[in-house]
Amino acid sequence: VILLSLTVAFSIILSSNSSKSHYAKGRLDPAMILRPIIGNVRDLTFESSEWKAYQWLVVEDPSGLVNTSGTPSWRIIQRFALAHLYFATNGKGWKNNLNFLSEK
């Protein structure tokens, strides 16, 4: 599941030419950007690594990419893919978390 998610994420990054369709009311809409990867956000279970990664991206991400105008879609997808990897593999339990979920 993780490999599939990352593969889909990177294929979307490579094929993405424009992010104009990823805006709702003039604001970047991460749910629209991530829909090809995770489906409808409302269908995710609260315990899933996809939900945790999405919530982190929208609410907790210190970089604030989803609230920054001009952020390209590929950056949102990249940030989500790495957060998903972290949550799916119990990143809290890693001996060295490699600055995952930080601004670095």
C-alpha cells in the first residue's frame, strides 16, 4: 500500500502541468490535489495512515504549504507522500526520524 501510494504520488507529480484546477475559492485545495492518490478524504478512516498524513498536512505541517499562495501541486503531493510513509511505518518509533514532519 505504501509503495503503491508513493508510486502514484510521484507519477502524478511528473504528469502535473498546472495546478489551476486545484484551487477552490482562490485557495489551494489539498483534497483536490490528493484525490487521485487517496480518493475522497471523507471516505478515509481516522486510524489510517492516509488520514493521519492528510490531517498533518492540513493542520500541523510547520511549513504551512497548503496556506501559502503559489505552492505548486507537486510540493503538496511530495509532502503528503513523505508524511504517509512516516505514519504508515510508525515514524514515532524510529530511532532516527531523519527530521520527518519538520520544516527541513
